[in-house]
Amino acid sequence: MRRIASVPLTLLLFLSCSSTPSSDLGKALAAGDLPEVQRLLGARANPNPPVSGREPSPLAWAARLGRVDIMDALLAAGSDPAQGS
């Protein structure tokens, strides 16, 4: 069975998202900064911001980057799994 290296796969998934997140929460998410994501959510950052164009929701960002820890934080803050991918 052939294995795919995780770094290139992660890079591919990241590149499939929009090139630059527009919100502070999105930027912290793209950087994989769990403490900053938690801080922003604690400061009432919207875990369900309006999704426009090709920018995925924060939960979709976390999923595409394989960050289950960040997904857990977003879900605990009320992120809607049905919102934009």
C-alpha cells in the first residue's frame, strides 16, 4: 500500500482553501494557533461568520487542515457544521 506524505497533503488541503483568511479567527486558524483561536472565541469571536465567495467557514478550515483540536474548540463555541464548506 502506498502512503502519501502528510506534509504535502496538508499543503494541498491548505491551498484548496482561500489564499488568505479575512478575519482574525481565520488567520489564527490558518496558522494553527489553538491558544489564539481559544482566546478569540473567549472574546466572543463569531464561530459562524458569514461565508462569502470561496472562503470556507472556520470549521471547514480546521477540518481541511486536519486540526481536530481546533474543530473541538469551534464546536464547543457553537460553530454550525452545516455552514459553508
